[in-house]
Amino acid sequence: IKKMAYLNSSALKKVVENSKGVLGKDKFGKDILQGDTVVYCSTVRNGGGRSEIKVGKVLGKQRGNIQVVDAIGYEMVMHNSDEYIFTEGITAPNVIVTSEEKAIAFENGNLF
């Protein structure tokens, strides 16, 4: 299950403030914490094909879903920007907690 939205960073700041401690368990049972780097698949809505693999940072938990944004969006929320930021709400078992080094290697094409 995945829900996408554009939210004002001030609204997301409330998500951050209300999300302390363990937010859930990832696909392999590791704790998901605010600020963790995660890997997840985007959904394909028009049938067939593979889902794109994405990397993001956990902002918090809202309405039962883990709110994930890209690294730029995460910094914007943390620095109180007034921009609207694209977030993805994903159920906890559909993400995998990873290290920052592996995420950078994946985005540079050195992994896979």
C-alpha cells in the first residue's frame, strides 16, 4: 500500500515532531527510526513491467504509514522551508532499512 501527496513542510514538521522512537519493523525485522535511509519499490499502476527502486529518508509515521521523502525534501523539512514537498506513505513491511553508503552506491550505479 502506498499513498503519495504534496504537503507543506510545516505540515510535515508536525509529522516529525509526533514521530519519536521506533516507527515499525522493515521487511527483515529491523527497527525503522526517524531519519533512517530506506529502499523501497515504486508501484506500477498500468500493469506489467518492473517497479522502480527508490531511496529515501524516513520523516515519521502518519495514519499508519511511514512517510518517506528524498534527501533534498528531508533537508527542506528540517530547515523549515515553506516549499511543498512530495511524500510517499508506505506500510512498514514494504521498506528496507539500509546504510547511507549503500544508498549512495546504488544512486551512482555502483550497486546492481
